[in-house]
Amino acid sequence: MTLGYDPAKILQVERLVGAPIELVFRMFSDARHLDQWWGPDGFQNETHEMDFSVGGLWRYTMHGPDGKDWPNWIRYQDITPPTRIAYQHGAEMGEPAHFDGVITLQPEGTGTRVTLTLIFATPEARDATLKFGAVEGGKQTLARLDTYAMAQKNA
């Protein structure tokens, strides 16, 4: 599913998460949850502010396993509970977004199919992100979501 965008500008990863859609949606809507699982293996988040509403901002730092800090911001463009979150994603505040993102959630059996779609301005921007390891990082992020959501479901 490429949402009608040029496939040369798209990066997409998906995973079946073993928790119901309402719980999975909640994992995206609250910084206390996001800080526990968002990002590839070995990364930890520190949320500085989060307003989960259309036009709202989530500003956070990802602390890498090598000690490097990665500033990030997400500006929410559309929120349709519990199936869709669209956003712009950038690094330093004041800089333009690096890409647009769409998170879709679909019930599947007793779980939820989570699809992360990143839409870049150019194929070159997409390719640079691919070389940076974004697909593997996305897969690790969704695996962390699955583990965390399952623990919350069973708590």
C-alpha cells in the first residue's frame, strides 16, 4: 500500500502486533508509552513536550547506543482514532520536515497490522534514508512496539 504516492519516494515497513487496535493506538498517543519503545534497538527516548492533537507537536531526543543524541520533532497533521496518524517529521526545531509519515492500524484477527509509511520529497532523499538503515530500524521499532504492547495487554 503506497497511498497513491510515487513508490520511488516511499519507504514502508509493517508488522502484525499481537494486541488489539485500541491498545496499539494508545501506544502512539502518549509519551509515557512512546518513550518505552519508539526507535531502533539500543535507542532510548526522552520526550521534551507532546501535544497529541492535530497541529500538535511531539519534541523528543533519541539517545543512541553510542552516546550520540538525535533531536527529533513530529507535527501531527491528521489523527483518526484508532486507525490513522499522519505527521511531518524533522530533526532540529526550525528546520523543515525531512519527510511526511503515515501510520495506519488495521485489526487483523486478535492483533493489529501496523504500517509505517514515510513519504519523501525526492527519490534521492528516500535513497539516502535507505542507506542509513531506515528499513531495519523501522522493523526493530515495530518489534519493540509489539513486545511493549503485549506486556501492556497482559499487565
